[in-house]
Amino acid sequence: MSAIVCADGAASLSMQWGVGPCRPDHSEFRKVGEDVLGAVKYLLCALAVQPVCRVATDSLEAALAEGLAALPEVRRARYREGAALLLGADDAIRARIFGRHAAVPVERVRELGFDALLAATRAPVLDAKLLGMPRREAAVGSFERLEAVWGPMTAVSAVSFTPELLGAVVPMTGGSSGIDPEVPFPGYYRKLEFSVRQLKCFDETNPESFGDDEIGIGGTAVHTDGTVTQVGRKTYDDFSDGDSEWLNWTFASFTRTKPKSGGIVYDTYGVFIALAEVDSGGFQKALDKIYAQVQDKVKAAIATAVTAGASPFVGPFLGAVAGAVAAWVADKLIEWVISWFGDDLFPVKYATLTGPRGFAFYPSDKWIHEGTGYRSKDEWLKFYGHGGHYGVRYYWRVSDWVNGSAPQ
């Protein structure tokens, strides 16, 4: 996590969007992601060879079991055989795939479940120094070290809200929610939406002779504070090559965090999108549940290394970091399932929007002034799987302008 900078080295006041998920670039965040991924792989294999067992409701193992149960018998047998090969491999191979969790007997894995499996062996110790933590528990430590890992969090190093920096800014007046004296000048857009405009079939899934596709779309919204909200799944049928469904669906809606005077902190909002060919069954239906469970564990694991002195400063960043790492874990899980078990799934997508907590520029080459706000120009997420190719056309929108206190 770091500030967005322009070519001249100045901090950017524009909203930046991207499509991930990217491999965590920080060694300690990557360590947590790889450890959690190993546990999910081990649990999946254990359930694949013996799917009939009792699992806790609303748990990760319940989501995995649901995905396995939804598979046609031919594909379920492929999972069973592939999992048996891995579980019966020598210790070195098992350790490379499942990490520390390979030390737990497979019979116990099903009994323990995800939460207890993570606690059954010694978790990786995160290097507090690499995370910018102070050496003493009660100390605040160096803001420079914290910001190098987590992003700008102090008025000294953050960009200040000043009329000179913002330039010729004309705050929106139509639809304004009034003036909030606690908000720095000039104000901010309080509402953020991610909308799906169109679902398009570029190439129908195989075998095309069996009839048209029935496609389900759903996912998860991740607020910058780490709050995870599942998006209700919608299903559309009768897709063949070239067909489209115009949805104009507000997939996720966020209330942006209120800025404070002094400086700008960068926030990241994420949307995790899963596409499924309904007739194929399998893990696409359970992906949003898997993601939510993984995100909680990633956040908790990183939080263990955050000392009390740094907690007030780092806390607001934990959610965004955990969301990005969890999205990477879910993406790698699907890649592994495709490569090892030969299952032809649609890989998941993770779209993000990052920008300063307060006012942001919306340049005309990327954003369109619409009503009392701005929306980004349309972008596409491309999904390849089941021998087919689908696209999701989407955009971001900001609205509900809140005027800040008048400049001095």
C-alpha cells in the first residue's frame, strides 16, 4: 500500500482504477497469503477424497464442500483422484504444496476445519521491523517506516488540502447535501458505486451443441475499512455467440470514509466478481463465501504483528491490505484447481478503485460528468473458461457531493 504519484513525483489527486489481483509485493503480506492458500488447498484435498463429513455451517469447509457437491460425478471423480495423489505424495512434495499444514494428518484436517487447522501448527512469524513497527510495544515509532509499508498517514507527509494545490476546483452544487464544517475544503463525494452495464457472450462454452449457456454472476464488495459484503447472485440464460444482456446493475455501493483536515489518506475499494456457467456446477457458486472467509483470516494474521503503539495509525489500512491479499489467494486457488485437477473454471476477477480520501480530480479522458457526479468510462473484464469467452462491462461512479468548510 502506498501513495499514487504522478510522473513528476507529486502525489496524485486522481482516482485510479485497476484490475487485479496482484501478487502481494511486500514479503510479510505475501507470507500470510501463501500460508492461508496452503491451508485452503489442504482442506480442499481432504474433502475431495472424503466429501461426506460433518462441517460447521457458514465455514470455509462448508463452502468447499458445497463446491464439490455441485460437481457432476465425472468431474468429482477427477478431483478425488488428483487429491489422493497429492495426499499420498512424499513429505517434501506435500510441504511444498500445503506448507506447514502438511504436518497435520489428513484425517484430522477434516475434523479440525479451516480455523483450527490454521491454529494447529506454529504460524509464520511476521517481521515487525519489515512492517515498520516500533521496537517497543508502547512506542509510536517512525512514521517514515510505517508510511513506507502502509501509505501516507500523517499531516506532515500527506498532501494538504489547499486552494493552491486544488487549483480551479468548482465544487458541485446540484444535489449537494450541504456544508459540513468538519470536512476540509472543498469537500468530497460521499457515495461510490460499482455498476455492471453489460454481460456479453463472445464465445459460448463447450459443447455448444448442448444448448445455450446459463450464466450466473455474483461476488463480494470490500470497503476500504475491510468490511465485506456479499453481492446477491443473478442468473441469465439463453446466451450464444454474440448475445448480450444489458443489466445496468449497481453491483456494489459504498459510503466513502469522511476525510479529516490536515492531509490526504489513500483508500482502496474492491469488488470481487465471479462468473459461473450454471450447468457446470462447482466452485464458482461458492467463491464469494470462500473469499469472505479467507479475508477475515488474512486480516487477523497481519494484525498479530501490529504493535499497540502503531495500531491507531495502521488500523485503517488493514482492511484494504487484507482484501487485496485475500483476492490474490482466491485467484491462485482457482488457478491451482484449473492446472492440477484439469477443471475448466472461469478465473475470478478483482476490480479496484484507489484515490485520496477527500476531493479527487476526475480527468475528462477517463471520467464523464454525469448529473451531480462523475462516472468512469466503461471498461471490460474478460472471463475465459469452459471453452468459452464472456465479458463484463462496468464503470465506477461518484455522487452525493458534501461541501467542506470555506477556505481561510
